[in-house]
Amino acid sequence: MRDFAIAPIILEVTKLENQPTSIPVYTVEANILTLSPAHYVQNATIHYNPGGGWQEIPLMQINDTLYTGDIPQQPFGSIIRYYVSAEDERGLRRTFPANAETDSVFLCFGIYEPNTQTLDLDFEEGPGNVPVDSSDYGNRVQAIGNPTYSTNAAIGNYSIHLEGDSSYLEIDSPFMASPEFTVDFWFNLDSLEAFRRMISLGTSTGSSNYMVFLMPDSTLTAESSIENDPIGASGLRDELKLNTRINIGQWYHAIYQLSSDTVLLQLYDANDLLLDEKRLSIIGPATRLEGKFRIGLLYNHTGYFGGYVDEVKVYNYARDLTVGIEPEEKSGVPLRYELSQNYPNPFNAQTTIEYSLPVSGRVKITLYDILGRKVKTLFDEKKPAGPYKLRFDAG
């Protein structure tokens, strides 16, 4: 029988999802074999880089083809790139991905905390600066084309303007994708061109973790791939389509949230008053797809969004599907800022927090444990003047 010089075959390797900080090790399995029984796998290795350089861990053989190994625990915010290599006794070698060592194509995952904000762009850096993510993840933002700062802002001093021809913002980070999420942003359109993605994370039309865009009749909709739900096969764009028509030159506030059983799209006006919403029951969560987070353009697409974007926030949980906030039924505008003691206190699964604003402004309410450690941000939004109740359900 002729003996071909063929390196070991790596049939598949574990593609790790993002891992919470509580996980002590990250197990990688690989199926590796040789085509001829005359040869054997001499060594198999995990190569991984948590940000400070490449390290190696030998894979342990479990049976004829199965090999396994553990990448050790890494700190919050780490992005780990990895690949597997296998070599036989003749020195013939192969990697997975096949072009890992030639083209720097790797598998990748991040270390995250559940129930956290993964992106916070307020664009207050101003002209001459690249936008900065002020969330704890510190994602790197790339400005493609010629995005410009504008003083036409929904909140604060600046927004980002995209001319609708060749400009967009991009973040290549595993933390932007999540099976449950909240996407929250303000927008102001230069034109009413349909299917221009304001916010998106996906690989193509109909294959997205999330995206928000206009339909041909100038109404807002959103889309997510949900492989377990019959209506999710179409991405939900028809089911989530709102009735309110968007106007050019006006600021709007959009919030898109998806949990394991509910999806919610909301549209607010420039004063942050609710204009329209659509809520659906689903069999979730969303399909977590690899791709690049973009403002102004869908990955592998050619339709650019033209207009202004401000206060872009993303969370790795459905924020308002567990946290409810509503105006209190009191007359008049409060005379001063007030934050009342939550009740009941202490609480088990649910509690209510009351606060008052004498003028409109940004409200951020964060929950800490008894040791002063941050648990989650409950609310981070602009609200009109008035008294409010925030209801939090930890269950």
C-alpha cells in the first residue's frame, strides 16, 4: 500500500463561546486522526494568546481520535485567541484553523461578567479624536471613511455624523455578541432610504445577532436570528415592524431588547416620550453569530446609513425586561433631586426605587453588593423632569 505524506487530519475543534469570570478553565476538545494506521499522532497542542503572547498546552489523548486540554482561567475583559496543531512521528504537521499560522486566522472568545454593559459611546471626545468606549470592556472603535463629530447632539455636546456614502464605525470584539441583549441608541436621519442598518452585528441580511433599520415605508424595525423559534426564522423584521413613520431631521431614541422568552422594540421622541413599541413572545435566545459590530453599515453589505447617531449602548442582558421604570402618578415637577430608600429593604427577588428629577437629565442607577462590588447597572438613560419608580426583579 502506497504511503502518502499526509499530515494528521483535524476534523473539528471546540469553538468556545464567551466565558463568564466564574469558569475556572476553558476546555477544548479536538478530533484528530491519521489516514494510515502505520502512522500516529506524536503530539497535539493548544496554542492560545490571552493578550500577552502565545502559550502552549499539550492535548491529552482520550481515545483513538479524541484529544482534550484546558486553557487556564483568565481575568475579566481578556480576549483569548487560540488554535490547535497536530504532528505525526514523521514531523508532518497541520493546524486548525488551517491558516492559523499563515494568515493569523484564529478561534476567539472573551471573558465577561453577566448582566453588564458591554459598550458605552457618548461621542463627547469631540473633533480630532476616535470615539472611545467608556464601558468596563474598553472595546476599540475604528472609524472607517470619514465619520465626523457634530454639535447636533441628542445628549451632551457631540454626536457622530455619517454621510451615507462610505463612512461607518466598527468594533471587532467578542463582547458585542450575546444571546440576550439590549441595544440602545439615538438617531437622526438625513434621508429615508430603506434597509440602511443604523446598528448591526451579523454576517449578512437574515443572519444577525441584532440589527435595527428602516423599512420601505419609513417605519422602524429590528431583526435577530433565533434558531429555536418558528417566527425567528425570518429574523422578526415583519413581526417587530412599528407603525410610527420616521421623519428626516428629528431625533429619536430606539431600544431593542431580547431575552429568552421576549423581544421588545421601542421608539421614543426627542423628549424621550414613548411613541411606539412592539413586544413579542419568542422561544429564545438569539443565535450568537460571529461578525463585526457596526454603526452605519451591515457587515458584507453595501447600503450605508446617512445621519446622526448618539449615545450608543449595548448590554449583554435584556435590561428592561427585568427592570421596569415608570413615572409616578404625582402632579407637578419636583423642586430638587431626590433618591429614596428602596422598598422592601432588605429584598429577596423584587424591590422598588423611587427618585425625582427637577430637570431632564441622564439617570444612572447601579446595584452594589454589601462589599461594595458592582452587581449590575439597572438604568442608564436620559429622562424628562418628574418623579419615577424603578422596579427591579432579580428573579
